[in-house]
Amino acid sequence: MLIKDQLEIANIFNEYFSSIGEAINGKHKSMHYSFKGNTCDHSIYLVPTNCAEIMGIISSLKPSISAGHDGLNTNVLKACSQNVSVHLSAAVNNIIESVEKVIYNRIINFLNKHNLMFENLNGFLKGKSTSTAAAQLIEEVIGGIESKEHVAGVYLDLEKAFDCVNVDILLDKLWKMGIRGAAYDLIKRVPYLYEEQQMLCEIM
């Protein structure tokens, strides 16, 4: 049956993409999970932020003249960062659960300090990207060829990887890696872990 109504088409796509993760996970309910790493003896502590960190975060924002929901754009924020950083750092220390970047900095610093990051991880890390992953692969291949070794590659594409993340397993891994206490409680309360939603927007 050919569907021509634009809203119906959008709803069909929305229903598919909002349910595909649950459908895929349903095929693997019998799989048993056990943590493969070593439990970290240390626990993260969310140290208070300061003016220098806030100014660094503001300077790392992408320049933009378009305003957010608060009516400000990043260019304005960058221009007055030195004046507002004192007040922002005080506010962040009071409402730290709403400031994603500060939490990110704390967790990354903790994981790096205790060598808990997988050395071949190239995504979502400063100074690493798909380019560094490709460079590493090329280096390994050339090294193998020059050493007259057999070289082969296995490439995996995980279907709907983010949608299929088991939240309970994710939280268990974070706990065993030292993300405990206030940091763990903050992450556990992140709405999109349990209440992911999609919306259809009509463009006039």
C-alpha cells in the first residue's frame, strides 16, 4: 500500500525508530552479563568548580549568533566570560547536576588518573577522532606487512547501538569503575536514560 499522507509517513518512521532498540534487545534476553574488568578501589569526588574552569568551558563553545532558549548566543557569552565566570562558578557549585560539561570534566579526569580508559578508544575524547583510529589502523597494517605477517581486518557495525544500551549494565559498569556516590546518583537520575522520547515537528 502506497502511503502519501506526510503526517502518516512521519508517524510510521517515528514508531519504527522509537521501538527498534527494544525489539533488538528482545532477541538477546537470554544473554548473561558479567563485568570483565577489575573493580576500581577508588571513588570519584566531584570537586567544586572555579572561574578558570568556567572560562575554559565557555572558550571551548562553538561560536554562534543564534540564541538558545535563554535568549543568549555563545558569542555574547564569550565576550563577557571574564565578568560572569565568578557568578557562574558559584551557581554551578550550587546546581552542579544541571551542568553536563563540569560533570564530564570530573569523570574524564578521574578515569584518566586511574588508567581506566581503554587505550584504543578514539571517540568522544579530546585529541582523538575517527582520523586517529584510521591512522592507528594504517600503522598496524603497514607494520604487519613490513614484518611479512598475515594482515586481516574484522569490521563490526552494531545495529542501533545507543538505543540498545542496557541501562542497568551501564550503571553497574560505572559503579565498578569508581563512579559512585554523588556522581553515580546524578547520572542515574538523567531522564533520557529511562525516558527517551521522540517528537515530530512540522516545518511551516
